[in-house]
Amino acid sequence: MRTRSLTIATILSAAVLLSVALLRGPLLRIVRADHDDEKYLFVWSGDQARINPDFLAVIDFDERSHSFGRLIATLPLAGPGATGNEPHHVGLSADGNVLAAGGLLSVLKGQKEVFFFDVSKPKSPRFLSAADPPLSAITDDFYALPGGGFLVTMMGGAQGHAPGRVAEFNGKLELVLLLKMALILTASPCGRNST
């Protein structure tokens, strides 16, 4: 009975994704962030003791630069929810101006889980906003959308349990869609097959 329910849930999830794709155009166009001038490395990190705020660090990544490998800037999160997010994956927008970052364990402290930074001026990045998609938790990966915005995979429900969700943020970084994904027995966190 459980296998039948999972099969039906998987088919329904596929139908929802197909419906959205047909109504709004192709859901997953390939977006290449081919930036020949990649001169900066963005590092989303946190304090191991979880006392100081999590932060975005910018490192000179231009091999021709005299300061190659040196820290250029840091931008700590501010206010409530600034610590203990367990920084996880990041994604760069298609135009290279917005960095989206996830807090893998933000759910444990009831904090926002998705963070957006303006990196259009890498030497002086700016915090834009944070979001907490409803009914989902455990931010995983980011997929840049053409024209701005992101698809974000959330590995769990609101309390971290299955099933996860896929959240869509538009070019204004507003949550516009949240899809429940069916539990697939062979899936494991971060997209690696458990077999």
C-alpha cells in the first residue's frame, strides 16, 4: 500500500510540474552563468562555535592579481537569525548580480532559511533580504532562472520531515510558487543516490 501511495504521489507531483511548465513556458531552461571575468570567490560561512554571525566573504580569485587569494570583504548577517544557520549551498543569479545562500539548519532555531545578497559590486556586497518559504525547511540547492530569480530545493517539510518542497523566487526575490515533492525512497540529501 505504501509503494502504491508513493507511486501515486510521484505521478501527481510530475503532473503538477508539467502543468506549471505548460502554463508558464518551460520550467527548467538551461541557464549558464558563463562569466569570463570571474575574478571573485564568494564564500558563505559561519562561526564553528555558532556565537558570531554567519557571513559572506569575498576573496580575490583573479590569478593575474597581486592580491590573488586574499580576503576582499566580509558581510556578516545582522539581527535575529544571524547565527547557527549552518551555511550550505549558494547559487549565483543568471546575470551574476545576486547570490542566494541557504541555511541548512535554520529550521532548528525557527529562523529564515534563504538569504539574498547583492554582489554586483563584489568589493562591497549588500544584504538584500531573507525568506522562510512556508511548509518547508532545510534549504539545499539553487537553480538560477532566466530573467532573474531562483528555484530552491528544500529537503524537508516545515519541521524538517519529508516531503520536501521546491520554492520559486521571481526576479524581485519574492516567493511566487511552492511545490510539494513526493517522497522518493531512493533519494537522499544533496541529490546523491542512497544505493
